[in-house]
Amino acid sequence: MPAATPAVSFDPALGLAVLRTPNSVYAIRIGADGSPRHLHWGPVLDPAALTAPHSPADSSFEAEAAADELAPQTGARFGPAGLQVRFADGTIGAQWDFLGPRITGGELRLRLADRRYPLAADLCYRVRPDSDVIERWTELTHTGEDAPITVHRLDSASWTLPRLADYRLSHLVGGWNSEFQLQRDRLPVAETTLTSRRGLTGHHASPWLALDDGTADEEYGEVWSTALAWSGSWRITVHRDPVGRTTWTGGFGHEGLSWRLAPGETLHTPVFSGLYSADGFGGASRAWHAHVRSQVLPEPERDRPVLYNSWEATGFAVDEAGQRRLAKLAAGLGVELFVLDDGWFGARTSDLAGLGDWTPRPAAFPDGLRPLADEVHRLGMDFGLWVEPEMVNRDSDLYRAHPDWVVHTPTRDATELRNQLMLNFALPEVEAWAHATLDRLVAENGVDWIKWDANRPVTEAGRPGHPDPDRLWIDHTRAVHRIMDRLRADHPGLRIEACAGGGARVDLGVLARTDQAWTSDNTDPVDRISIQHGFSQLLPAQAMAAWVTDSPNVTTGRTTPLRFRFHVSMAGALGLGGDLTHWTEEELTEAAELVARYKEIRPLVQRGEQHRLTGSGGVTAVHYAAADGAEHAVLAFRPTTRFGHQPAPLRLPALDSRARYRDLDTGEEYGGAQLRHRGIELRLPAGDHASRLIRLRRVD
Ligand code: DGJ
């Protein structure tokens, strides 16, 4: 038997580094100038036979070599630089000598050193046997002993596409209440920047993108996509040049920041992962979902509980008696986790006061939180608690005691958003306080789940007198990650939900230490369909928190049937967030049935393969298939009826043509080929906001 080709190899004679994944090859050739140059990213082939893809406009006027793996702002490079540095004598950029590769298992490091200055960089790559995702990051080291080096940009990686006939960019845009809207446009011949300058991942943009030649669809076509694991400010610049080459470079920080690299210090970037898929956008998403499950989420095999959260029901008007009433009703519906949201602490009766004072409000919880937590546990549910540890109201004891703890510039008026300021977690004493506060809350109250909220971005960032003030943008985010990691390590079983005024902190960095993310404060099921569609491009359904709330919806005023609200939320990690005290007996009975139904399909939704489907007549659907293909759940939605027509049968291309399937609710049996090619009748109820759950089992 021939020896297996190693996942990572380096051929010194050719200066060729190759990374192999099950369905793709990534190749780099060390350029004559010592800079690693991109050679290939795409289908499996022999890269040794390839020549470096020079620019078609290459001439003595404009000698542009193959694209860099991380462009260092020297030489004939005129696109966006991935590394921008300035040395103490004013010299900018790096000129590399290649020191050689270091290969450890699936990890490759290309070691570079500047020819004249004390600067070294490792360009790092990692591949895993069961995934086509390539993880990349950079480590930059000051190897000298004298003056610091100023770093204006340090990207994690640059990515390059093969020459395509055209280029199309897919990315996610939005705002509060309208997160994760998929935008798919022709890529302009220009530099296109996706960024967050907010110190949070952002509602407005997500650090994920996909590129194709304009012909890919859900099931077919080549798609190259990348995702950055960073929960603070970030920037990704896509450059399509006028002669047809497309590259992109990305990492933490937005433009205008600079960091001081001290002698002996190494700056590590976050991981920027890339995926090549030949199976369309759906194939790319499924490969990302598998990667997020196997390499990112801390406990992917654990069921996400059906939760109840009191926020939409009570707002700030929380007290022990009211929460006990809701908890009892929730338990009766089959809820597994009861989350007490905002308003339980300090002087927090509105968003004007109390943030930072993390002790129960005596008027609402006279004996603290323990009695409620005990009651929730007695009812058979886990107890969850909302916190917003990075924030403070001016009207709080914490701010009065430590006004210097907030992110601020003394000579600038501080901008308040939602009447709050942001604490500076880059200060070690603030990080220590936040960790100790959360640790105490969890230990004293038997907290099983933290909902970690963050309802404002960074403004007036400053660190008066600090030699490296912009480090705040990195250090704050790292402190948030670190506290989450410590809490999980010290409290086994504790789970954390990422939240930031809805979906403003959803990225592979935060999901490496949280179980799921609150997707959006907009719980209207019609709006949620497109929000969830966008979320699913990168992330699996088990990480997507989705609540059923009251009708009319508090955000949109839209009235929808309970069943439709449930079906849309059942496509993710189901939660309930309505005022159950106002639900009728019929609604409570129907809700309990639908919760039970969700638990039946939960293994498929939370751990199966997801296929996004588009039917006729305004129908969209999500199909969750067990890994072995034996069980299937399809959730189909039609927000608006047209002409009273029934939509065409919904085709289920993920089924096996040779198998037979039984509909578990009707008992009908179908051939797989029929369901794939002719489809299944949806038999939707008449009217708007119609939906159906179909459960299929393979019977032979
Ligand atoms: C914003 C969150 O997204 C909501 O779910 C809720 O927790 C509020 N904050 C509480 O202030």
C-alpha cells in the first residue's frame, strides 16, 4: 500500500510548502525575495507542477510577483498590506529572509526574519484530518533589545483566489434587530473593506465572507470562504485588481490603531480560517458547521436546553414572586433552563442605573437569588442569570467608587449609549474584579448558565499616560475571553450564552468559550427567517438561540400563529420568551406539545447536517439530516400566501434516491428518488404565516 501523503510537507528544493485536507490542497512557494507567495488553494492537484500565478500585467513597469501570504509593505506591493511596521529610525515595512519551515503534526510554520532589523514573523497554518478548514495566524516577535517597534497592522492571514472569470462577494450586514442579512453582490474592481470599529464583533458586519465566480448556488459550484475568530474590532480588505486578481487580508483592529512591540515580545493574532468547497454555499456551510462543532464549540455533544427567558415578558420589572410564577409555567411546558434576565441587581429598575452593582435588589429579591435558584432547581430546571459585566451606569456604586475604571479619554466628553459606559477590562484590576464578581455569583447562587450581554460599543478609547494606549482594543477582548475560559474551567458544567444587544458579538472567538449566541433582539418569526438564514452561513443551528415570544411581536407589531413562531424557533436552539402568564390554556397546551416535538428532533437540529431549501410560492425550508441519513426533520415556512395557491411539492435533494422514507406523522411512505426529484406535498394551512414540520425515517 502506498504511504499516505502527509497533511503538511515542505520541499526544500522547490521551496514548496503544501497543506492537504480531504478535499483541497493549499500550496505556498517561497519567493526569490524570501517572502512566502501564494501558489494554490482549491481542488486536489499536484502543486509541484504549478508555476507561480504572476499578475497578467507583469512587466518591467509594474513587476508584481505572485500574491503574498502576508504582504509586508515593501517592494512593488501596492495592495492592502497585511503587515505594517515602523522601526525606531523611521524605516517602514519588512524585507524577509526565509529561515525555514517548522512542521509539527498538522501545523506548519514559515519562519521569517527581517534582513536588517530585529523583527521575526511566523506565518502559521494548521490542518486537521477530518476537515477542509485551514486555520491560519501570525506571530510577530521583536528579537532585539533596544527600542520598541510600532505595529500599524498585523493581519492573521491573506488569502488569494485562483483567476476566475468574475468574482462575487457574499457577506453579512445588518444592525440591531436586523442582524445577519446575507448580501451577495458582484465584487467591484476596488478595495472593499468589511470592518468593525466598535470593540465588538458588530451588528453591522460579521467577520465571515465567501467568494465565488458568480455561478455558485446552494448545491453546486466552487466557494472560498473565511472566518476570523475575534470578538473585538477587526478589518478584512478584499482587493480585486483591474487585471483580475483577487486577494483579501484580515485580522484584529481597525484602521488608525497602532501597537508597540517591546523588545522580546511576541504579538499573536487571532485565527483566521479558510475553507474551499466545491459543493456550493450549502456544502461550504455544512463544512463550517462540522468544523465549528469539532474544533470551536466547547461542548458540542451536549444538548442545548430548551430555555425560558423573562426579558420580553417582564422587562426590568422582575421580582421573586413574578419569576417564580413564570418558572412554574415554564417547567410545565417542558422548559429545561430558566434564565433571569436584566433588572435583578443594584438600583436597576430601568436602564438608567445600577449596572456594575451585582448584588440582588433587596426590594425584588429580599433574600437574594438563592431562593429563586433553589425553586427553579426544584422544578427540575437549570438556573441561568443575565449579566453585563463589561458595563457600568454612571448612577451606580461601582462608578462612584471607580470612575477611572471606564474606557475614557479625560479631555473628551464621554459618549453614553443606553445610558452606560464601558469598563476597561485591559486594566488588570478591572479584569480581576469582573472575574471575582462572576465567580461569586455562580458559586453562591448555584448558577448553571450565564447570559453574558454587552449593550454598547467602545467610544473615546484612551489610556492616559499609557505607553501603548491602543492595546486596549486587543487587551479588553482577550480579558473577556480569559474570564469566560476561567469560569468554565473553575465551574465544570457551567454554560455561557454570548449576547451583545442581540447578535453583536457572534464570531468563532466567542463561540470557542460559549455554548450558543443570542441571535437578535428581533424575535418576529418572519424577520427571523432571513436572520437565521444569514447566521447559518457559518454557524450551526445548535449555536443559534431562537425564542418563541408573544404575538403581536414586541418589535414589529406583527401577529403570527403560535405554531409558526415555534416552527421558526425550532430551527435553532429553542427558547421561550413570552409572558406565559397571559397565554391561554390552549396556547400552553399547544406550546407543551411543540416543546416535546422539538425535543424529538433536537438531535437532528443540533447535531445533524443542515440543508437550506427554497421551494415555490415563497416557501423556504431547512432540512436537518442525521449523519447516518436515517432520520430527517424538515421545517418549512411560508410567511405570505399568494393567490391562495398551494406551493409546489418541496424537493429534498439531501435524501438518498435508493432509500425509502416514512413520514412519521402521516405514516405515508415515499421513495427517495420521488422526494428528491418531485418533492413532498407541504399541505400548508391556508393564509399567511403557514409552516410545517415533516419528520422522515428511512425504512430500508
Ligand atoms: C439586550 C439583550 O439582547 C436582551 O435579550 C436583554 O437581555 C436586554 N439586553 C437586557 O437589557
